[in-house]
Amino acid sequence: MSFSGSARFRQAAADMFAMVVFSFIAGMAIEIFVSGMSFQQSLASRTLSIPVNIIIAIPYGLFRDWVLRKSQHISKRSWMKKLADMFAYVTFQSPVYA
């Protein structure tokens, strides 16, 4: 699949924005409600995680797109897309957090 430079830039920007926002919200919820961190501690942690999320957003987006394309060979149903999306997130993010 070939993208123009403009389309690649928009895709990369969308991947970065989505990764930062999702990780900020989900990470903060986990840190406060599961880990017992204070709001201030979690806010500091999430703020420091923004550069890491920006760096890994593009490789993750490419990996996720690849996993979703491969999953379409198994089934085109919506549950397969959801399962593939979850698989991509867990397999890509686990080493990052380890």
C-alpha cells in the first residue's frame, strides 16, 4: 500500500496523538485506581511518558496495521478486528513496559 508524503504524515500524526491520549488516560486510571498512586504522582508519571509514547507511536501503528491486515485473512468479522487490535496492543506494549 503506497501513501503520499502528506498521507504518511497524517497517519503518523494520528498514531502519535492516539498513543499519547490513550496512554495518558488509561495509564492514569491504572496508576490511580489499581496501583494506588496519588493524582499528582500519576500526572507526573504520565507527563514523563509522553516522549516515550511519541517515539513508539509510529512503529506501533505500523505493527497494528500489519496485524489487522493479517487478521483479515482469518476472518473479516468485527470480533476478529477487535481481537487482532487487542493482540497487537498487548504484544507490542508488553516489552515496552517490561
